[in-house]
Amino acid sequence: MRFLRLPLVLLSAAAFAQNSDVAAIVKARQAVLASPDAEAPRLELAALYLRLGQNHNASELLLEYTKAHPKSAGALRLLALSCLREENYTAAKDYAQRVSGDAATTEVLGLAQLGLQDSKAAAVSFQKAIQLDPSLADASFQLGLLYVNARENLPEAIRLLEKARSLKPDIAGIHTALGSALLQSGKPSEAAAELETAVKLDPESAESFYQLADAYRKLNRVPDADRALASFSGLSRKRADDRALEMRSRSAYEQGMNLLTHTDQLDKAYQLFEQAPGEASFYRMAQILYLKGNDGGALKLIREALRLNPLEAEYYFVLARCLQASDKTAALSAVRTAISLHPGVADFAELEAELTRIRH
């Protein structure tokens, strides 16, 4: 009977990962292994993980380092950011508060406080971040947006949002927030100009079209208002449909995961994963086909998972298993890539040893 480890952790997706990023991670990993107590190589690898959307890997790497170096400002700064991206707002707030005098980390603190629904504390943090570094566009944007949503301090909101716009002119949300502030200030013509820019930058933003319709109505541009409102309604329906599909896919994936530990339920699990398209589901379906002896089918699926995310060590391990019977050289290469990406995993090392013995 075949055995394949079935870790029950939903793997994080890579952001626009390329095969060249695999080499970069392997190189950075080797630098960490060569100097495990050195800060610079670990921060470089963590920053690379964050750039590629591998937030969980970044958190693991940094948590390990902060156990021995609890006051490392660089590690705490990146750890706060990785926790924020994982929507672990309490942890992000805790790590950010342990770093003083750093503008970017204070900005992360404000974002974590927003995630915890503490808008007053967030406003204070954004103000401090701007004082430390006036060029922080996100802090200016978020503080201005807080004022707009509270319908208070509108002149300051406009000033902050205009500053954010000058720093990041291609961010649709900044134009939308500025347009809203201008509308509330009785300036519909200026608001319409900002909101027209917003919908050009992001034609999928329902909120921007809603605000634009309001601006057109105030300008007595009824046909334009009707068109903008129709766009808002269509996008709102699409967003609701997309959200429902996402929820169904997530539910199907979780149900499939619950069945993986029952070998008599693998067919049902496979059918559920088919309803949740994505790299993680391709990986799970490949595992199931491998366990059932369908190496060819499993190989196609795991290659699709790797096409979508070439940074996940587990995928290379499954690839090696699928190739083990037909191409031992390629299988050995795959498992060595897995080891390079995630050293210290016993199953990876055992498979490498087995393939090495066979080749010799």
C-alpha cells in the first residue's frame, strides 16, 4: 500500500512567483543555514517570502529567530507585517508595539488596530507614523479615510488624501476617498474628477461608481448618474456572486480536507476538491490519485499546482513521489528542490536517501 504524508495545513499562495524565485529562496535559505544566528540573512529571506506572498513561511522563520533574539527590531518589524497580512491583528499589534521610533512599523500598528476595530487608536498611530516620516502614503491615506468615514475634520482629510495622491497617483482607493471628502465638502465638480480617475484605474470598484453617481446627481448630470449607478449595481451583484462562489469553494475544500484521513472516502474528497479550483486543491487531488496508483493523473495535477505556485516544498515532494517509478533522476531533483526550500523535513530526507540508494 502506498503512503503519502497528508499535512492538514492550507498552504499559502505565492504572489506572482516565478521559477527564478525558487533559486532566490534556495540561495537565501542556504545563507541562513550557513549562519543560523546571523540577523541579515534571515531578514533577507523573510523579506523575500513577504514579497512573494509566503507570509506563513516568513512568520515561521522570524518566530524561530525572535526566540533567541526577542529584541531584534528588524525581525519584529517584519513579523508584525507578516502577521498583519495573515489577518492575525492581535499578534501584529503586539509585535509592532515592541518596535519604537520606526515609521513603517507604526503604520503597521495602525493597520492592525483598524483590523481590531479600534479606529481611535489607529488614528493616533497613523498620526505618529506621519510625524516620523511625512512621505508615508498609506498612513496619510488611512488617516484621511478615517476622517471621511467619520464625516469629521474634512479639510484635514482632503489635505492628507491629496498628499497620498501625490505620492501614489495610481491607487484608485485614494482617488475614491478624496472624491468622497470633496463631495462631503460641497465640491461635486472636483469630486467627479477624482472619481472618474478612480473608475479608470479600477473599473471593478463598485464603491467608486456609487460615489461617482452621487457626484453626477449633484451636478444635475442625470444620464451620467444613471449609467454610473447601473455600473454600481452590476458590480455589486458580481461581487456578491463572487463572494458566494468563494464561500462555496472554501466549504468544499474544508469538507474535502475532513475526509482525507478516511481512506474509504477519498473519492468523495476528490469530488469536493474539484469544486474548489486552485493550487491547494490541485495538490490534494494529486495526492489522492497517487494514493490510488494513478501516477500519470497525479503528475498532471501536481504540475498544475506548481505552475500556479513554484515555491511550495510540499508540491515538489509529491512531484518526486509521482516520478519515482518512471524517472528516478527527475524524482531526485524534485525532492532535492523540496529540501532546499524547506530543510529539516524527515519525509523529504528519507525519500532523497531512498532515491539515492536506488540510483547507485
